[in-house]
Amino acid sequence: MASDRCCTFLEILLAIVLPPLGVFLHYGCCSMEFCICLLLTILGYLPGIIYAIYVLVATQPDRYYSRGYSEPLV
């Protein structure tokens, strides 16, 4: 459990420094979240950071899929 929190903390730190990198570590290269974050970061650094932190904190699908839930808790 502490390891999961540590990984989330590191992903958020990386998302502040370079937003697509934090999203890439969580979702992978070819995910829709990564593409949106990359586009927002190219258009403006601040929207990329805001989106990356939102995706990493508010929607964590791997936490809920193991329990049988199909939608993230927002």
C-alpha cells in the first residue's frame, strides 16, 4: 500500500516537471490520456500540468478494475 502511494507521488512529481512523462509511466505510450496530455503540453505547459495531475489523481482505473468496478470514482 505504501509502495502504491510512493509511485503515485513520484508520478505527480514527474507530471509537474514534464507532464507527459508522468502520464506515460502510469498509462503507457499509446493511451488516449498520454496523447491528450502531450497535445495540451505542446499547446501550453500549464494546461498539460493540470490535465496530468487530474488524470493521475482523480481517475485511477487500475485501483477499481481489480474490485470489479467499471468506472473510476470521480
